[in-house]
Amino acid sequence: MKSIKYAPINLEFNEIFKDERGIIAQLPWRACFKDVLYITCTKGSIRANHWHAADFHLSVLLNGRMKYYERPL
């Protein structure tokens, strides 16, 4: 397990990916969902630009603002 100092609470993560846009860290909570991710973003960064044929996203914004767009396939 790895930890992140940026998390507002003490969380343990399986994997952590970091680049200039921020952090994507995988939480070990796979009992209910396929993946649970903690994501940070730097101001003005773009995430996603992809689609899922048989999946969904459940998002919780902890701090700040975001624009989220979706459309039917």
C-alpha cells in the first residue's frame, strides 16, 4: 500500500499515477465497484476524453469546481 499527502483524510492506495495534470490513485475498495479512484487535477487540466461501452462513472467532488460533459453513444 502507498499513501498520498494530498488526500484530505488518511487514505491508503494500491497504485498511484502522477503527471503534470495531477494524481490518479486506486483505492482498495473493489467489493462494491470495479475501480474506486482518488483523482486530483491542476487548474485548467483536461481529464477523460474517452468513452465506456459498458461502464459508468460515479463522481464526488471534494473541493473546487469542474466541468463534466457526457453524451450518448
